[in-house]
Amino acid sequence: MLNNQKTYYSIREVCNQTGLEPHVLRYWESEFSILRPKKNRAGNRAYREKDIETIFTIKQLLYEEQFTIPGAKRKLASLKNQQPFLPTEKKSDAKQVIAETIQELKEILRIVENC
């Protein structure tokens, strides 16, 4: 997610990465039990990579897919046993890889059929 791989990120760093305001993150913490960042000795939130991935998932569900909060909670529960969520920017990369793979498989099939 973030350029420099750290163990913990401050709320400001997470806000800069996700484009969200701190009050939004704090509200989501009260609504989504899956989002529970640790707190350091000073009481400041310390987000991990997993927390940031969850934030991107929630943001995708609420802002782009227009889920309500209860709907997003249900969707998160159903996604729990599936692959990790990819933010939108990475989804387009995945679609490109899939399209290229399909094209390569079609070429292999054409070669095999001509043998």
C-alpha cells in the first residue's frame, strides 16, 4: 500500500494514503468491528497494513459501490473467506493480466488445433 514498508502508520499517514479525513476513520472504527487499530502508549492509533487494506475495502463498498453501512458490514462478512480485496487502482492491473492470459491461452489453443 504505502511506499515505505513500516509496521505501523499514524492516522495522518493513513488519511494521506486513503484520501479520507480522520473523523471518517474514527467513525468507521465505531461501526466496523473488523477495523480496530492498535493504540500506542500515548493513545494514538497505530494502523497496520491489514487495517489499511480494510479501509480501502470499506471505502470501495461505501463510496464506489454505494453500499449502506449495514450492507457493507454484510459484504465484509461474506468477503472474509475470499481473496484479499484489491483497491480499484490494482483491479485494473488484474483485469489487464487476465485479458493477456486469455489471449495467450487462445493462441495456445490455436496452435494445438493446427497440430
